[in-house]
Amino acid sequence: MSAPSPDGLARRLLAWYDRNRRSLPWRAAPGQIPDPYRVWLSEIMLQQTTVQAAAPYFLTFQERWPTIHALAAAPVEDVMQAWAGLGYYARARNLHKCAQVVSQWREGRFPDDEAALRQLPGIGDYTAAAIAAIAFDRPAVVVDGNVERVMARLFAHAEPLPAAKAALKRLAAGLTPGERPGDYAQAVMDLGATICTPRGDAACGICPWMEFCEARRLGIAADLPAKAEKPERPVRHGIAFWTVRRDDAVLLRRRPPQGLLGGMMEIPSTPWRSAPWTLGEASAEAPLGADWRLLPGSVRHTFSHFHLELAVAVGRAGPGAFPRGIWCSLDHLGGQALPTLMRKVVRHALAKGY
């Protein structure tokens, strides 16, 4: 069968979407006008995060800060604490900065075009296109991992990612319609998330584009999109210092605002490096002088570009110790803006009886 025009493919997909659209907490119901604040908040959370992981955070943010003005007025520490566990913490800092810019300088209104959206903190090309399309129904080309997979299979584009990104975006642009572009953008993402999944061709029989998919015709859908081999992640090492006061409060400190886990609270630790630390040399990085001893085992965590192994040293602060940071009772650790890595350190120390 010859392929229909791009408009014909879009109409087929929109008809499928009208019957099968996902119900998501940030998505406007049929007939409702999307709320740009909710669209923006969800898109920032969905950067490098799954729908399942982002949904409870979105609901929490909506309950605590239902408007852009409320979020802008919130202390950044509260925003970071609410974000804890979602990862990529620079997103949370930029989220707060963006809320302040929109609230103070734009009277709470987001711009409705991609170029202006890209000028706001934390909004790159993809997020600008998503907000323009979904919130304002602009014919922007929205390409996430789901869309890349759909395009690679529909057109049997075998060039490996990430080199193929520009070509896949051009293919997506050729199909983006002028009619209902916001719904179309969400439809392609839904297609990739629910039918054209990474598992391969298991659901091809119910795909609205099945008859026109070149990869299915060639029997190579499960192999696309092709991906270049990733280099092996290096391993870095460090020692975290579980520092306990006489009343069993634990020492925390805030990481510098820039860099990995910037602005988050942490169990004080050494820098992270390729060579393991000995306790003797690590003691110079300790928050105070104490009789440090290492706990059995270690904490392992994976970042985007490296694996980390943290040993945990425990020590007790003397009555005259005044280290940099704050003392936090065990009962209140859950309310601190501790990233996932540091929550692992807490669990490790508590599991060993500290």
C-alpha cells in the first residue's frame, strides 16, 4: 500500500489518539485549554525521568504550589527538598529561577513561541517545542526518545543514535501538522510509550501506522533505533563521614550550588576520585577530628557518566566540636533535601546500627 500524505498520517494518528490517549495528571482533558504552568512543570520533571517517576512529584508540587506565583515565592530550599529523589538537581534550581522570572517579569504568563521560551532558565530546544505545541497549539516539532523510536521505525532509518538525532527530527518535522499540533505531539509520544515500545514489534498489529511502517515491512522494527555503543562508565570512590553528636543528631552540610547534586544536603564526604581512599588520607577531608572507623560494605550509586562507590566512616563529635553544617535528629532526616545517593548512605549507616 502506498503511504498517505503527511496530513493523512497525522489524521490517522489523531483519530487513534482521540480513542486511546493516556490519562496523565498534567494533561488537559479533551475540550479543556491546557494550563501552561502545568505543561511546563511536567516537561521539566520529565527531562530524563519516566512518567511513572514524575507523576507523584508533579502532584506534590501542584498541591504545595498550585500557581507559578506560589512556586516563585517558595524558598529554594523547600523546592529542592520536594524535588529530592527525582535526580538531576540542576533542574530544580532552574525550575525555581524560571518561576521567578515568569512571575516577576512576565506577570505569570509564559511566552507562546519557542524562541522566547528558550530564553527562560532550564528550557532547552525540546522543552521549548513541547510547551509551545502542548500549551499553545503551535506547530512545533517535539522529539523525545519515544518520537525518535517511532520515526526510526516508520522510515526504517538505520543510522545509529545519537548521530541520527538531526535526521530523525527532520523526518518528524515533515509529519507535524498545522491542525491540532499539540494533540499530535502528545499522540506520537503516546504511540511510542504504549505501542511502538523498545521491546520491538509485539504491538505492531494495533498501531495506526502499521500499514505504512517501513521497518515492519523489512522485519527490522526490533532493531531500531540503532544505538552506538556507549563507553564503559568509570568508577569513582569516596568516603562519607557519618558524624554523630551526643544526642544522636547527625551532621549534614549543603553542597555548593553549582556542580553535581548542587545545592542539596549531604552527609559530608571526600571528593570523588578514580583511586580508592584510605581512611588515613581521607581524615584530612573529615568535617571534624574524631576516632573514625569504616563500616563494613559500601554504598553504590550510578550517575549518567560514572559509577560511585562510597565507603562510610562513623565518628562521634566531642562537646567542643563546631563543624560547618547543621545537626539533624534522625526523626527529621526525611524532611531534608537529601538526594537519593545520600539517602542510601543514611540507610547503610542505620542498617549497621548507627
